[in-house]
Amino acid sequence: MNINKDENIITIIKYEGKFHWFTAFKEMWILDRIKWINDFVTSGVSGVNINDHQERYNIAIINKNNIADFIQHLKDDGYMLKKDEIASEFYERLSSKTTWWDIHDLLPDLFIDFDALRLYSEYIESMHYEQYVPDGWSGELKDFCEELILPSNEMFWVKNGVDYRKNIILQG
């Protein structure tokens, strides 16, 4: 399994109590594209069409009204991941010499909770997903993998009480 983190990120979606794992291109995960595009326009970028959302199933703002359709589109287009396969790959790569760069492509970047209307981002590059959430939502840049925001059965990097992700980060 090789997820190209230069182009794609891993996102966990919680909807109606169920967790779904996906990987897709970075712009797919901007929940409120209207706010995002308006920032381009405000910054003086020309040629931006605020009504063009074809690359994301013509959905400008992903919210509770359209998330079921959005998830189905993602599944239909092959963006769904199997968490067990990711976990298996993670533990195959694990050794005493494992560094962050050996496993980072297997770890989630976003957790979008449609039940609680919250987006958590661990993505620290140029995209600020936490700023582009629908009205009534909260978004924050936070290490949701360590802060027990996810239920333990979703945190495959924790096994027998050992947080392997955290240990790798602490090794440097």
C-alpha cells in the first residue's frame, strides 16, 4: 500500500456512528469550498469560478444534508480504504529503526465528525482545512490521533496498550 501524501491525504469520516476511511486528493476534503474560493478571490486571484465544483461531485459545501451521497460517491470512485489493511501494512513496516517517514503515509490527516459537526486536522502543510468548515461547525488543528478523540478500535497504531505512533514520534 502506497498512499502518495504529496497528492492525497487520509481522512476518517464519522457519520451516524460509523467510521469510514478514505484517501483522495487534498482539495476533496475542503468542506466549504465557497469560503475557500472566496479567499482566493479576496487575495486577488483571477479566473476562479466560485460555481465550479465538478472535481468534487458538484458539491460546494459538504454537510449533513449531502454527506450520505458524498460517501457513496467516494466509495463508487474507489477512494475507500480498509483500516485493517492499513494496520497490517503499518505493523509490517514497524521495526526498531522505523522513523516517522516510514509510516506517515498510513496515518490519518483529517477526522471529520458529521455527528458532532467537528473537523480535526493534523495536516500542517499549506491547506488549512479547519478554516473551511460549514457554518455551525467547529474546526481545529489538533493531534486527534493522540488525544483520544477517536475510539480505541479506530486507532490501529495502538496495540496492547502501546502507542507505536507516539513512540516513533518521540524517537525523532
